Amino acid sequence: MIATPILAEGSYDVYDLVPEPAALQDYEPDILLNCLRNSGSRGSRQACIGVSSGACMRAEASNHAMAYTACTGAEWGDWDARLNSTYADLVHYQTYGDRDEMAVEKLREMQRAWITFRDAACEWDSVAWGGMLGVGAGPAVADCMMVLTAQQTLFLMERARMERERAERRIRERAAQ
């Protein structure tokens, strides 16, 4: 189901242009999961952005904007779930042991600022496609949300890996004492 545009004094919420992924039958989240598992580094994981939505669009066999928006919106949902999980892991690793709570507060500030940036960037992107009423706005916003969310997820995944390694090192050091 494609979300219905909601106009209020010429503005809108970028989420209004993105479909609900549950309505899509040809989207396979395992494609993204396998790509991430088979990628070694953050750089190679960049190639995973759009892999599931691309397969979905080929399965839909359609150039239609609604299929593109639905498939891309579904992958955005996957990246968003990964982002939230990775963020929770990062908070956990940053609070392990004697770490300062300031690190967690700065992480929260950064993430809130990033969400504001992502939403503004994707709203700006929709303007190039005629805003809410332009036929390309839905696909443009879905793609923007997916790509920016995926990039942030990969960034946080790398930081979580580093923090996990630090926590494991501290555990080994304490055990050796």
C-alpha cells in the first residue's frame, strides 16, 4: 500500500511517500542478509545497498513507480531495523565497564542530528521530482531514505565492531589480572 500524501501548508512528512513493506510479496530480506554476511569490510558492504530492492523490482517485472517505491521502501525497512539493532549494540558496548556515559549521550545527539539530516535531505530530493504531487517523488524519497539509512547503518556497524573489540580486550585484560 502506498501512503497517501498529506499536505499541510505546503509541507509534508517524507514518510508519507514510502509504502508499508508488509504489502509486498516479492521482497526477499535474505538477499540483503546474505550480501552483508559475505562482505568483509564496510567498503564492500556498500555494494549491498539496493541489492534486495533490485531483486524485488526484477521479480515485480515492472518499471512502475509504485513497484519501485514498494521494493525500495521494503529494503529501507530492513536497513532501519538493522540500524536500530546496531545502535542498541553500540550503546551497550559504550557503557561496558568503566566507560563514561558522555559517549552514549554524544551517540544519541549524533543519531538525532543524523535523523534530522536524513529527513531534510530526502524531502529536498523530492522537490526535484515535483514534491508530494510529482510522480517521481515517492520513488525518489524511498530511494533516498534507503540509501542514507543503509550508509548510517554501515557506519554504526563499523563503530559497533570497534567498540565490541575494545570491550572484549578489557574483559581479557581483567581476566589476566
